[in-house]
Amino acid sequence: MKKTHRELPFPRNNALTDRIFDEKALIFDIETTGFSPKSASVYLIGCAFRKGGSLCIEQYFADSPSEERKILEAFLVMQDGAETLISFNGAGFDIPFLRARCEKFGLSERFEELRHLDLYRSVSGLKFLFRLPDCRQKTLERFLKLKREDLADGGELIAVYQEYVKCPDEGKSRLLHLHNFEDVTGMTELLSVLAYPEIFDGGFSVLSCSRERYLRYDRSEGEELLITLQNSCPVPRQVSCKAGDFTLNVGTGRTVIRVPVFWGKLRYFYENYRDYYYLPAEDMAVHKSVASFVDKSYRKAAKASNCYINREGAFLPQMDSVMQPEFRMEYRDKKSWFELTDDFCSSFELADRYARHILTYMRENGR
């Protein structure tokens, strides 16, 4: 088994990186001879950890498949001081693979005892926000404009390792180590991407909530609500997206949510329609205690679909019953609306609740 150790200055990106990647965290990545632990083995494990102001990288390389047990043992020893494991798709591949290989060799592992942060799982749900074809590590590195010397992927290197085993060669060894080294060090840079899901998880504070006029594409005038948020942690790049009625602009320090204001007439539907009469002439429902004084020819038993009163004004859309009272255009509409009032704009508590609703909807429906 070959062990390599390198130390680099730790890249201090932001407070989020410092918080996640502390001296009790261990970044790791494995290289294997295939995708199934039943028929393939681990030939290289790379780790990164912090030590003071340094970023330390250790790699354990099996010169031949017979040394797999040794590199597994070295990695398990490295884990002893860790409380958190950080990986890229480790939950889906690396950890299940390592557990299966440890079981094969009768090695005791404690993966379940450690916290695990999978960068891929943390950001893959936000692919719509980044406007990327996928969320592979190299794709995200290009998004952050990170440069790599290595251009190969893990699958391509299987043949390189097999050739190395037959005829050890320094060039092949360097290529195998370089790929793993840049995967591990790249993850330290990718930690900054976690600032995006942090916003969607409520990592912000409301700075302002205001109504603004704007010109539509047809040059007619419209009105929109702007909610400006202070990001808890700075994001590495400005991004924007749209889902339904909502537009999101995430800046490095601030996030702005834009929602068009609807001006017009909407309906408030009563729940207990059996207690109401519908008055066709007035296009409204009235409680039976009042409608009993109305001539029978001007009233009829209300149904769920016409048990409403009309309200004119300015409204904001919502995709769940977040704000009350809620109004609809038709009874069965999923989307509802609530009145936009001065009290709403002056309440950061209400703006915060509405912003969280919008971010949840965008995460689930963003394209």
C-alpha cells in the first residue's frame, strides 16, 4: 500500500464552509474497479481534513487488489477522530460500497455513528436554480468556474488501474492519484454551494417588503410585490429562476422574490354551504338566518360552487393555505389568493411566512 500526504493552505471561502468543514470533519472519495462491491474492489481512497490553517490530503493506494484490505484499514483509522463525513454522492455509492467491502474482510466500521453530509443530495434538488444539465461534481465545478488538471472520469480510470497492476508505471499512478486528489480538494470548494439550499431552508432574514410598478412586455403597467432577503451566508454566484407566478433572484448577499399583484374580483367560499342561500341577482351567498327574509323566487339553496361572496382589490397568489382569508376564482382551483394590504407590507413576520412558502413551492416545482 502506498500512502501520500500533502498539505495546502486552507481556502477560507466563507463562514458556512468554516462551520461545516471543521477539524472534526473528514472529506473522502473512493476509486473502484467497478460499480458493484460484489465483483469490484476499492483501489484508492482519498481524504481531506483541516489541521490549523492547513488543508491536509491523504491518499491510500492499493498497488494491487491484494492490498485492498490495507487501504480500508487505513481509512477506518483515519475516521477515528472524525464526527462528520463529507462526500459527493457518498450516500448512494461510496458508503454502501465501503461497508460491503469491509464486511467481506471482516472489518468493523462505524459509518452509522457518524454524521454524513452528501453534497450531491444537498444540491441536486436545486438543478433548476443552477440551470445545469446535471449535478455531477465536475458540472458544479464548472458552474463555480473551478479549474481542473484532471480530465478523466472514474469509469475511464478502471482500465488505467488494471494496466498499472500488470505493469506499474509512474505516469499511470500519477493520473490515478490526480483524479482522486482533485475530487477531494474540489469538494472543499464546492462547500460554498451549500449556501443555496440554506436559503431554501430558511437561512435568511427579511430586509424589506414593498409594492413596485413595472412595465410588462406589451408596455402596459403592472404592479409587483418585492420581498428582499438578507442571505445568512453569501452564495458564490448570482442565479435566478421562475416557477409559476414567482421569480427568484439570488444575489451573493441578498435574495429578491418578485410576485405580480392581481387586481380584480375574487371569491371567498364559505365552507358550510348547507347553511346558505345563493342569490343569483346579487351573485352572492347569504346565511339562511338572513336570507329567510328574501323572497323565495330570488333565492335558492347554495352549493359548494356558488357559496361565496365577491371581493375586489389587490391580491397575491399562494399554492397552499398559508394566508387567510383566502380567495379563489373558482371553487375547485388549487391556487388561491389573499389580499395585499398595507398591514401585510409592514409586517416582516408575514413577509417571512410568505417567502418561506414561495421558496418551498419553487424547490418542489422549479424547472
